Amino acid sequence: MEHPVMLLVWILEKLGLGHFAHAYPHLVYIWFFAVILIIIGYLATRRLSVVPGNLQLLFELVVDNMYKFQESVMGKRGMVFFPMCCTMIILVFFCNFNGLIPGSFAPTSNLNTTLAYAVMIVFLTHFMGFKIHGVSYVKHFMGPSPILAPLMFVVEIVSHAARVVSLSFRLFGNVLGEDLVIAVLLMLAGQYFLPLPMMFLGLFTGFLQAYIITLLAMVYIGEALGDDEAEDF
């Protein structure tokens, strides 16, 4: 949802970019977060030390746990996608969290953002499937029985197309719904700090939604890659 005043949009208005900012606030904020994360990553890694500072220690903790988690889901073969998945979970969490800040905007509460994530994940899944297995990848859509192959092919195509809808609407609906509830609570009883419990819950659900979309990306791509014993790509 959009707050009555969005700080970045207001700043871009003063710079003469108000039309673009009002039309595409989700792009403005997701680009902003991307730049912020690049800067933070640079600051955390520019002076790597055996005795890490607080920022380096935080990044090492996040990256190490994420690496172990992804390896348990995708196996060693899928670790080539670690930079993408690690970036995804961090960026989506920051985008979700931003909706809790007055005067800001959660890019993931816009369907265009979540749809872009969903299309990227599903496209990459099948791209890697065909790249590794070739035309034989189509057999994944045929089912176990040759007799039922035509029916199973249609069912599988619909199922995989539904992944785009499921991925995009799950993230979009949860983030938008959460922002709407907090906005209503602010209007009804903001002076009594009634929205605070919902905001704390929003931190948890924001991470949970980032975790879910990243986990599903790992599972889908991992299925297309096959087992670790297969030929490398």
C-alpha cells in the first residue's frame, strides 16, 4: 500500500522526477534498497579481517547460515545459484520491512514487483532444465505412463503456469494485507500504540515471506537441476 507521503517520491518531485516517482514508486524503492545493500556489502567487505568487525561479523553470520541452508535444499550442484538466492532473501526482507516505516513504501506490496520475481524464478527453472537435460527435459511433464502422457502434459503445463500466480500473489497479498491492517490500526487507535504488536508481528511475517519465496525458488530450480551425480553444467 502507499502511505500518504512517501519520502523518496517527495525528494524526486523536487528533482523534477515526480511523474515517474508517482507512477512507479515500487521501482524507486527497490532500486533504493538495491543501492543501499550494495553500499553496505562494500563497507562490510572492503577491509576483511581475521578478527571481524561488527558489520563483517553480521554478514558472515547471514551468509554462512544461508549457505548451509541452501546446500541442504539444493545440494552442492545448486550452489552456483547461492549469490542469487542470498540476495533475494535479503532484498525481499528489506522491501517487506520498509512497509512498516511511516512515510515509506514496501515494493513487494505492488503486484508488478512480486510478478517479476515469480516470472524470473519459473523462467530460470525451465531454462536450466532444458540446458542440462536437453529436449529430454520434456519427459518431466509426461508422467510415468505413456498412455496418460497427453493428459499429464496439459496438467503439468497448467501446474507450472500456476506457480507464477502462486508465487506472485502469495507475497503480494501478505505484504499488502499486513500494511493495510497497520494503516487501519493507526487511524483508529494510533495514539494508544495499538499498531505496535502488529508491527512486531510484521517483522516476523516479513522475514517469513522472504524465506518462503526463496525456499520455493531453491526447490523449483533444484528439481530442474537433478541430483548431484549428474553431469555438471
